Amino acid sequence: MLAKQEIIKELQKYTKQNDGETPSEKKFLENTGIGIMDRRKYWSNYGELVIEAGLTPNKFDKTKYSGEQLCVIFTEVIREIGKWPTRGILDVKHYNDSTFPESSTFYKKLGLTGDLAKNILKFIEDKEEYKDIFDICNSILEKYENTDELDEESTEKTTHGWVYLIKHGSRKEYRIGKTTDLLRRLGQNRIELPEKITPVHSIETADITGVETYWLNRFKAKEMNGDWFKLSKADVNEFKHWRKIV
């Protein structure tokens, strides 16, 4: 297994040779001899490696996916978060991992949310191991039967606002939260907490619940108590890499 810094240097070197354009994970692995298990030893996805290397993730989804491939990917996301993913969650995953499809790719290929759920159900029919996915998809269809409004979002309400990260005192204690009024919420945090808070970064988004859920799950292993997390510099830089998701 290669050391972490060796992989980072290889990615930086290859990107420089590629006229500064960050390569896809497939291209990087094929042209450097680094294996997927080398990457997975240190990063859960390719996007994390790209960010830690100080590079810009590839925001363009040029990959052509089959309907079956998209169904597999979508069910993996459902399993990861334990519920139907919102557009915000899909967009964050794409930004952090250029090999993950853009949210619009799912909707264009598999249909809007109601039809998407039907296509996922058709894909997993007769597969006992997908029982948990089956229940979630059916709950989405039940909600859609009671509404005349269909769109590309999930049936969860989406709200425009900000997902923010603040630091408490001089310790490595950070809180992740969501709000529709950033200045007021930061002021409330200053009153609620005993030590000085430092606003670290905020992400403007049309889906504050979906984006907040992504980051809470992303740093779950580093959760201290309540909504406080013990984050490293790399974790904070990853969060700060996002500015707007609308």
C-alpha cells in the first residue's frame, strides 16, 4: 500500500501534467498505477482526495450512465442515509466525488421523483436483499398519490437558506446547523454558548435540510454530543470548499 502523501503527490503531479485539469478517478488510476484500494485506505471517496490535494473537483458530469447503473447508485445513497435523498444531498455527493452523477442525471434518465421511485422498485423487484429500499420507495409513492404537484425534488419540503459551520472557543469543537436567517442564527449562537463563537463558513442552498443532513452524516464518526463535532483541518477545508448549492 502506498503512503497517503505519496498518493496526494501523484495526483498533484498528474494534474500538473494534465494542464492543471483535475482528472477523473478512472483516468487517474489507469494512468498512475495506483489502485482503488490504495485510495480507499485513506479516503471514502475520490472527491476527498482531490480536496486534500488542494485541487478543484471536476464539476462536470460527462459520463453516460445506463438506467441500471443509476438505479444501483441511487439505492446505495438510500442505504447510506437511510431515507429518500433530496436533490441537495445528490448535488453535494457529486461535488465531493466527480464520479458520482449530477442530480439532474437521475431525473432525466429515470423520471421525476414519482417515476424514479417506480423505476427503483422495478429494478429491485424479487430481490430480497433490497427490502429496506422497497419500503422507502413505497412510502414515497404513497406521498405522491396524495399530491397533484410533481417536481424534481423529493417529497420533503425544500427551503432556501444556509448551512453553517461555527467554532466554539479555542477548542476543535464545531457545530453544523441550518437557518433561513444567517445573521440572526449566528447571533443566537453567541447568546446561547458560554465561550466565543467563530463563524467558519456558510453554504447557501435551496435545500438546507438535505445539505445539512449530508454533512451531519459525513462527520458522524466525529460527533461529540448533540450537534457538536471534533473536526480536523482537512474536515473544515472540505466544508469550506462549498459556497453555493442552488
